[in-house]
Amino acid sequence: MWRYIERATPPPGEAVLGFDVPDVEAAVRAVEAAGGTVDTPIDRMPDLGFAVAFVKDPEGHLIEIAQSL
């Protein structure tokens, strides 16, 4: 969970929830199967040790999905 100590908490809809998952590809497929969409395709960054994608749920909420590599 993020805490906003040095600034005001963003209004609803302005914060992005993020989840660590064991398989980012499987998570993206599950989002699409549930009616969500891919906002930013999977970006693998082995030098940083993770892969990340941004998806939207059927209502348009942005969600970050990350996997440690």
C-alpha cells in the first residue's frame, strides 16, 4: 500500500493499484478474458528484475501488474 506522507491523497480514480503476480502473461490474459483491456503491453526489464504491464478493468480503472524476474 502506498501512503502519501508529503502530499495530499489523490482523489478517487487518480491512484493506480498495483499487484505482484507470479506470471504477468497469465494475469494479462485473465484480465482480457474477464472483459478488461491492455493499456500498456508487457515490458520486460531483466536489468531491473521485473516485467510490468498496465491493464484496465471493464469500468476503465487502471491497474499495474508486475512480475519479478
